Amino acid sequence: MDGPSTIRDVAAKAGVSVATVSRTLAGNYPVSTETRARVMAAVESLHYVVNVHAKALSGRVAGPVALVIQDITGPSLAHVAAGVEQEATSRGRLSLVCSTHGDAAREDDLIQLMREQHAAAVVLVGGVVPDDAYHRRMAEYAKALDAAGSRLVLVGRPPLPAGAPATVVEYDNRGGAFQATSHLLAAGHRRILFLGGEPGFSSADQRRDGHLSALRAHSVPHEAELDLPGSYTRTSGYRRVRDALGIGLDFTAVHAGTDAIAVGALAALREAGLRAPRDVSLVGFDDVPFATDLTPSLTTVRVPYVELGRTAVRLALDREDSIAGDDHVVLSTQLVIRESVRPPK
């Protein structure tokens, strides 16, 4: 036989009608035990595969949950993906993971593809610059998916203007950064080197706001020379601390905008013959698994990344039963105190 088997082939081999095969496979209509046995034997011998796309169009199969992220290799995003997969699986849904590599055109193509695949929800994750162009693009995504019976969910991103049919699941960047800086200030540090993210990105700006709020709350003036923006990478953390030490900048603590930055900062301190926390205290942000493996173990802000993914799926799939206000949820963050902070000399 050329090509894949069809439902007509199954019907002919089993000696029944196409409608009987369809009813038997759907399991929604009573057929005799003998007829079911004949149909299933024909299905097995012909290696017939049900057309899942056709079933999705008819509403007889649950649509998948799609996760669209910039980079699947980052530890924090991988934990969001794990949460999405866990919640989707618990509800009998297939989960799809797609990477944009930071390409807006690819993101557009993936959104369209997910509409065609009748995804029940499309979850977008990753830092953004929330300018007018971004809001217009997200509003278009939301409306297009809503028209197809799907739902756009933004994770770790700011909400859209009122009226856009989208769900937003954020976490408390400001509160987490406030806790981290306050912990350093409570230990007696006043010269805190802040290694934030790139200005304009929502998470970076929120974490910097939390840092500045903590300084104000403790009546400690903000000093521009101690405020060094950059990318959320180990290399960036290493270079910023290395350069700060190279020009003789005085600081007794480092607040790293991510745990990856903290790892780079720690390497630069060691290269300069300094130890944490004996010479310089250090806090991070994320609480990725390697934070406990560092020497010293890293005091950091825990972000509930797995719960972000699970909440995104839950709110998208249960939105018909949700109460007002469930379309925008902010999960809390928590300071985890370990070994990398002590009072300054």
C-alpha cells in the first residue's frame, strides 16, 4: 500500500462502515465487543494513525500548551519550562517548547504556527523592553490568539494596556531586590556595588528600583559610581568587578542582579586575591541550583520559576472559571540567607 493508511482502509479491512470505525476510535458510541475487536485488529495491522489535527478541529482533543522563550539553555527559563510541562501533563495536555533566539520575526512566525496548531495557550517568557512597539505587537498576538480560542500568557513581563485579552504572571523583582540590599545594609555595608541589568528591560529596571528603595529606606545616598549596568551573564559580572577593582573603586559588598553575575563577580574577586565574605560580601538573584554549590554558598533571592510556569498554564486553562483579577498575578520572591554575607571589616 502506497502512503499512510486511511480510515477507509481500516473500514474495508474490518468489514464495517467508516462511521463505525470513527465511533469505535472515539469511544463515544456503543459498539459490540466483536466489532470493536475487528476494528482494532485492522488498525493494528494497517498501522493506522488517527489524524490528531482533524480531531483538534472538531474539538475532540485538547490543544497543546506552547512555551515560547528566547533561550532554552538558561537555568531560570528551563525551570519555567519544567513548570509549564508539569502542569500541562497533569491536565493531559501536550507541551511544546520553542526558542526565538531573540528574533522578533521568528516570534511572529511561532505565534502564527501555534494558532494553526490550535494551541490552548501560548506562554511567552523572557525579558523585554516594554515600549510602544512591544505593546502593539503583544496586543496583536493576544487578539489573534483569542480569536482562535487560545490564550496569550506573559510570564515575567509587565501587563499590557487595558482591554488586551492576555494573562500576566509576574514575580516581585522590586521586593526581592529590596530584601537583598536591605540585608547588606543591615549587616553594616554602605558601599554596595550594584551590578544590575541592561537599562530599559522591565526586570532590570524593577530590580534597580528595589535596590534604590532600600538605600532610601536606610538613609544611604545613591552613588552613581557604584551603580554599574550590564548584561545578565557571568562574563559581564566578572568584567564589571574586575574593572571596578582596577580603578580602585571602594566597596565592601556586591549586589549582583542575577546568580550568573554573582559567579562572575566571585571569580574577579578571587583573581584579585579577595575572598567572600571575608573581604567582600555578595548577594545574587534567582536561586538557581548552583547557588548552594558555590564557596561560599550564595545568599540570594529565590524566584519561584517552576511555579511561574505552572501558574501560567493553570490560569490560561481555567480562565472561564477564574475570578476577576486572576488575569494579572504577581508571585512573591524570598531572600535565602546562606554564607556569602558578613559585616564589613
